[in-house]
Amino acid sequence: QVQLVESGGGLVQAGGSLRLSCAASGLAFRAIDIGWHRQAPGKEREWVASILHNGRPIYEDSVKGRFTISRDSTKNTVYLQMNSLKPEDTAVYYCTDRHYWGQGTQVTVAS
């Protein structure tokens, strides 16, 4: 059974930081790419960052220099370190391997 479980969301002031985690099970973790997407109220879901199976990270332009994606294959977990958070980063954040999605974790950035 495939599971992707996000955690680490919360309420933070603008300029603050959060670290999201995505724990994966039931997948060949070392062989897959994992991405983070987000969906703000009233908006479509958008891609934020991905980390490829070889460890290469890629980022959407608006988060470059602020967010860092990483993976720990010993824990089957992908992390999204988010620094210098802005109110426009407020959204539900989801991780995915493009076939399966987690339930999401809420990030709220107060101005």
C-alpha cells in the first residue's frame, strides 16, 4: 500500500521558516522523483519543487533561494525547508510521486 504523509505545516510570521516532511512507504523510494506542490485558497494547485531520484533538486522560480528540497533515503523521507516565508506562500502543501498524493499540510504565513 502506497502512502505519502506530509507533516510540519503551521502558522508562522512573514520572514520565518518551516520544514515540511513527506514520509513515503510502499514505493521504491530510491528510484523515484518526489515533488512538492501547493494549493492556495481559490487557486489551482501549482508545482513548487522536486527532487529527482539522483538527488538533483529543481525549483519553481518564486521559491528559488528561499526553499531547499532534500531527501533521506535511509528514512524514505523528503524534506522542504522553507525560509524567508511570505504571505503568498500560504497554501496547503502536498507531496507526490506524480501517481500518488499525500493528504497535505497547511502552511499559513501571517503578515
